[in-house]
Amino acid sequence: MVEENVKVKRNKNPPDLTIQDVGGRDFLTKPVLLTKDGNFIISCQDFKIYIFSSQTGLPVKSINTNKILSIALSERPGEVVVAGLRSVTVWNYEETKVVEKFKYRLGGRVSWSDLLTVFLPNNFTTSGDVYLTFLNKTQNNFVRVNVREKNSNVIFKNVTIDSQHIGDNDNSIVSLSNHKVPAMKNTSFVCYDRNIAKVQCFQADSERPLTIVRCHPSEKTIAVGDTSGRILIFAGIDTSDELKPAKSILHWHSLPVTGLSWSLEGGHLFSGGGERVLCKWFPEAHSKPTFLPRLGSDIMGIVVSESNTALKLQNNSVLILDRQDKPSGELAGLCKNSSGWPAGLSWDNRAKTLLLNGNVGHVQVFNPLSKDTYTIDITRQNYLTKEREKSPFNAEVNQLSVSSCGMYLCTVDCCWTPVERVNLRFFHFDPSCQKFTLNTIVDTPHKHGLNALKFQENRTSSAPLLLSCGNDKSAKIWFLDSSWSCKHSIDYRRLNCLGGAWSADGSVIALAFEHILTVWDREFRLRTTLLNEKREHVTRLEFGKETNYSPFLFTATDSTVSIWNLMSLECTFTIQMTGCLNVLCDPVSGLLALITKDKISLVDPVMNVVKQEFVGVNATGGAVYVTSNSKSMLYFITYNGLIRSIGSKIKNAGFKNMKIFEKPKNPLFLTKANSVTPMEITAEVPGSAAHDIETILSVPLHAIPSNSALVHSFLANRLLALPKSQVVTNLAPGEDKQEETSKQMKKIKQVFTREIKSSELDLNSFCKLLKEKKSK
């Protein structure tokens, strides 16, 4: 970075100003484990293990470790195996203590810097085997290391990273493999049989590369998914080097199979992909599969336990299914947005939360202290899933703004079909239901989309104004009456309006019409214009926030960042900076934050000094300054989907390590039954107590849980089925007992006082009956 006519000072970061990770649990790229009883979900970050309750979703315990490459369950209950860079550690997560620790022992010349991944089998505690993937020149070698016997050997060569799986009673290891030709990737899979110490291979069609491979838990049967949506089942595998073609082919998916898993007994096979549908196959019965549609995101992984199933979704969440394959809850991390978070980052000062893009057409709300996350459905659209060689159009939130009071939310969603659709939506916060409700929808507020959307800084009780800058060469001012409508439309020489900003008190507005800066007063009358000498288009504008910096206007182009003094109408500071994504002013210190993809610079516009720089940030440009207790914090989002901060060190709210047998209440789990506090029943309609009996009768006998697991819900259903209250009349003492006795006596009399009609016959009738019997 080169500055013009400015003395640049680069100081080291002071001890009270740090850059740190704020939020975003990573469930997508990190492994997710289910304990055998299904009571706990185990996940990990770089240096920490998290244990969640599958019933409530709360993190009940965290364990600090060294750098984590992989985790796996131990054969012993209550233990988890953690693989690091140089060693494997067995942790008892119930007592939070180290049980065993082993170091890798490798023969030959191996560089630890070439270590890529570690694969841990579930029988590590008994076998001592660990499988490491090393980069050897241009190929990845898969090495078996036994930490107990201290020996190692290469099993596979040129394998695909993170594609390994073990089955057949932990005797067969399978992995995807690449062809020697660089263009042919994932065209084969290999199988290592530990019983015969032999590697077997199958070569697939180069036009249908393989995506995932899974081995049967108790048999040498292999299921492989490919890019065309097929699932190939290899059964009856002999000892030959080349595997024979698949015995059966299961084909329902039209997109690549990205999730595949056998059930614990091996009778079922689960699969999923970009269709957002879970398929449950029955290979032995040769029957049609069952489906669970509308899962909310693409399936990226499937984990099965005895009592439930966990689905890893592309939006960085984990969906929990019960025994009947019905969703029972969801663990939500910070959602990965495929569009790159186009709406940036906004701050809700009322709720102390950050708002950013989530799923397509959604906005996610993230609390940086408690790490809670929930979503707001903005577009309320039926998501169109991908199709083979086709990309359907879905509306995405492109602009987002929250008022300083936190009571108003405005979004712009666009769907770029041949006939484009652009909607401006205004939401009001409803205190009675504690959520944003839709107030106004404006169809096509600007043609061809918007460039900027900002609420006015308003310190009164009235609703603030809204500024929108569009691609139709105009800027519009929106105000609230009973609904929102356009009050003013501003244009200048028919130039494109590329951005705008409000002053700190909301009395002045600055608009960028290509290379010309225009300043307007509170009556939206033009006061002055400023010309960019290089005639570069101005893309970012920001007013000074702090009192000493309020006369300054900060602008950014493709190659420079300029500071204008509106009192003297001259440019006082210019920095040569390419690719500036955002310009923000600190409301407390007045420092200017210049954000590029790889660097964030903090500039003092009065001293003309670049005070601090943070390198290697990988920022998207979405950022916001937050003020709390007279201290400011700069939050920004990275392309990895993590929210980071620059400022004083945050004291995380954290959670108390609880006994894993406790069942705490849930603010993180997105299950409706768990997230809502039960209210008193106000109706006198009794519930159906036989629903649980019907559920038990509808499943096979081997799938029915034990009586101890059913007794609580069984009794609760019958108690809830009783009427809430019983009407009692005001009776005198002893009168209620007499009335009850009289009712019983009436019932007895009605039963035993029935008159029996006698049927008497005369002599003639009796004789006729005798004659009829004799004739017969």
C-alpha cells in the first residue's frame, strides 16, 4: 500500500485490540458423531470438543485439546478418540480426563508437514490402528499405523481425501481412488481386506465418477454412489484382485449422491443429495424406497445410531431424526451462503444480534455472545432444487438494513429470471409476539436491482427515513405513514447512482453519481458537488461518526480511498488501495476501517496515519461497527463462513459444564417442542391417549424401546388426556355424599325393576302346537 503526501505509521497491535473468532460452529467440515444410545452428539472445532444433548441441543460439556484432525467413538462407553498432529488421545468425556495417549511411529523418511488427514476406526482401543494420509509428490498415500505394535505400512496410493470407511466387522477398509491420469478423478474405489491382507479394486465409468463409498457393517458388501445419482451394490465379493460388476443398482437420485450410510444392522441403506430428500432403501427386499422430502438443504453426510439418525446439511446444520425417521430437532451453526453473503452484515441494536444471509431467501440472526442462531424467512418461497444440467432460479436477499432503534427491518430480494423480479420488503418488530412482521411490499422499487439500502440515523421516536440507490439512475427516499411509500426521487444528470450515506445526525445525505459526489440537505435540496479527479466511479461512501470527525466524508473507488472535508470542500487524504470492499467509521474513536479481501486497515483521518493493519483476514466485505459500554467492536465475515471481530477481547457467555445426565432447557435446539415454553392448557378437549399405543404397534418388535424408556411418555400422555379441571358445585356438608348415594340407588332400581311380560297360552293354542310337532 502506497500513500500520497502522507506519513504512514504502522504500529504493532496494542494489547487491548485483538482479532478473534466470534461465532460459527462448524458442523459441515468437521466430523459429527452420535453415541450408541443416541443421547449425545459429539462435534469438534480446531482445539475443542463439544458434547451436545440430542434431546435439548444444549452443549453440556466442552474439552480443550491440542489441534484436532479427527475424532471417533471408542468401543468403551463414555470415551472418544481424538487424533492430533503427532498423537492419538483417548478421552473420557463423562469425567473429562485422559485415559490413554499414543504417539505415531512411522518408518522411513516422512515429513509431518505432508500429513493431510487422519482416519480413526471405531475399534481403535482394541486394534491400535490409525490411518494417515500423506502427500507424496503428486499422490496421496494411505498409511496404516499401529500405535501399540509401533509399525506401519502403505495400504493405498493415490486416494481421495476424507473418503475412507471401515466395515465388515472392522475387517474391510474402502476408499475412493484417483486414476494416474490427472483428468480422471474418483473413477475407482479400492478395498483392503485385513483377513487376507489383500487390496481389491474396481474401475468405474470415467463419465460417471464416484462420489462416496460405504461398507456394510457386518458383511463384505459395498455401496458406492456416483455423479449420475446411482448407488452400486457389490455383494458376494471373492478374493480376486478385480471386483466384478455390481450385483444391483439403486437409482432414484438425479443429482450426485453425497450422503450414504448403512443402518447398524445393515438391513437399510440411507442416501441423499442435492434433491433435499432422504431415501431409505431395502436392498434385500428389493422393494421401493421410502422418502423424507423438504429437508431444508442438501444432504452432505448421514450418521446412524441405535435410536436416531443425524443428517449433516449443506447449510451447516445437523437434523436429528427419531426411530420413525421423523425430524425431532436440529442443531444450527452459522449457515453457509452459496451466494457469498451479498447482503453483508448488519447490527440490531435492540436485540444485540447480527443479521446476515442464511439459506436462500432467508436472513439468519446470530447472537455473538450466546452463539444462538435462528432464521427469518424473507421471501416465503418454495425452494426449487437443482436438476441435472439445469439451475433453477430462486429469489435471494441482496440488500439488508436495520434501523438504529431495531424496530424496523428492510430487505431487497431479487430473482434474476428472464423477467426479473425485485421486491422491497419492510418489516416491523412486534413486541407482542417478539418477531418481525411484514408491513409493506414494493414491487420493483428500482429497475435492475439496488446498489445501496440504508436507514436514516434517527434519535427520535418517529420512524426513520430509508434511502435506496438503484440501477435506474435514481435514489429514492421512503417514509412511513400507515405503510411505506416513496417520498422523494433524486437523480443527477442521468448518471448511475452507485451509493449513498446519511450523516451521523441524519440531516445530510451524500449520493455518488458515478465519479461525482453530491451533498443534499434535509429538504433534499442539492448543496454542493465534489469531483473525483481521476473520474473513477465512487462505490462506497461513509460519513464521520465521532464529533471531531463529523465534517469528513470517506469515499472509495476501485483504486483509491479519499477523505473529503466538507467544511473546506477539499480532499485531505488519499490512499492507493485496490479492491476496497467496504469503508466504515468507528463511532467511538472515529478511526476509519478500510476492508479488502486480505487486509483490514485502521486509519486516523485527522493525523493522516494508518495506525494498524490486520493481514490475512479473507474478508467478504460485510462488516459493521458495534458500540457497547463506550467501547467499539468491528465485526466482519469471512469467506469461510466465520464471524470475526477486531477490538477488545470478548468474554464469551460460555456454558457451564454439566453432568451429561442432566437435561437442561434449550435455547439453541430448533425443535418446536423444546424451544417453546409449555403454556397452560385452556381448552377442555381431552387428548388421545391411544396414539402412543398405535405408534408402538406400527413398528417391528425389535425396534420397540425398553419399558423403562417408554414409561415416562406413556404416563404423561394419559395425564395430559384427562380434563384440566372438574366443576364442583357449592353443596352443604354431607349433601354431596347423599346425592351420590341416591344416584347409585336409581341405577340399581333401573337394572332390577324391569317388568317381565308373561306369555300365557289357552288350551286351543296349546293343542295346535302339539299337532304341528306330531306332524313334523
